[in-house]
Amino acid sequence: MCRFRNRNVVKAKISFKSKKQSTAQRVQQARFSILSALARYFCPAVQAGFPGKSYSEARTLFIGMNQKSVEIDEETLAATVHRERLTFSKGNLTPPAVEVTIHHENREVHVKWQRQALSPVAKDADDITLVLFDTATQRSRVYPLGKRGTPGETAFPLHKKFTPGNTLAYAFAHSSVNDRASRSIFIEVRHKS
């Protein structure tokens, strides 16, 4: 500190820290940035998978749960995303039994779900939710299907920006009574031309 024109003046020198990041820090930063982008792409699914939570809370839970679905090479920092390992919901409910078929000619999605044996972790009133994700456009859509206790099937048109060959499907169940949910499952999509 010094005096200039009868005033106290603080002098400071601008300095930059040049400590390099460790490999583990760079890997974790790369993983976090990829999972943050995935949380944006799957925004409707993340919000549906954590009912009663704000988007920021749900996003934080999504990033925390999916740490093992992104592999980062320590040398090149190249990322591999295992989309079949992604999960949008967390809980102890039983995952639903859902089949998805996409008809390429008329761009229609056929979904069929089975009734499951009832237990404390599988109630008739549980809602089943389907998530479709297009890998080309990086967009997702959420479709409520119905109740776990009533088997059924439905058909709806594929979103106009989705490509049938690039569409992935996930499903999860959540309680209509409270915030409980199942873990989401990856569904092998059947394709018919």
C-alpha cells in the first residue's frame, strides 16, 4: 500500500498460476463436459426420471449416476460414450418390460408393454415412460405409455427430425403415488421395413 495525493492506494501485481493439471483432473473435466452435454440432450428424460426434483437437481443426479457410462482415454482424452449404460432414473422399483418396433416405411413406432408380477417394488399404479433418442440430431422425446398393471400397446408417428436407423429407446417406471422410480433400461429396438 502507498500514499498518492493524500489517499491510500493499494498496488497489486497480476499473476497467473501456471501449475499444470494432473491427468486425473483433465479426464474428470472431459467426462463432466460430455455428461453435461448429454444432460442437455436428454433434458426431457432427466426431468421425467426424477419427479419432484428441479432440473438442476435432476441434472446433478444424472451426471453422478452416469460416470461409468463415459470412458476417457488418458493419453488422447478421446471419449467413448456407452449409450446402453445411460440411466435417467434411480430407485428400487422393478424396471418395466417394454418392446419397441420401428416401421421404416410409414415412420411409425409400435410399443408394447407387459404386465409384471406384483410385488412391493412393482405396483399396478406405476406409470411407464418411454424415452426415444436420435443419435444423429442429439434430440430426445419422452412418451408416457400407461400403467404397469394393465398390459397394452400403442403406436405413434416417429418425430419428423428422427431417423429410424439412429433411434435408441429407454424405459423406466415411476410411482404415481410418490417419488419412487425404477432404474431406466436400454431397449433393443426392432426395425421393420
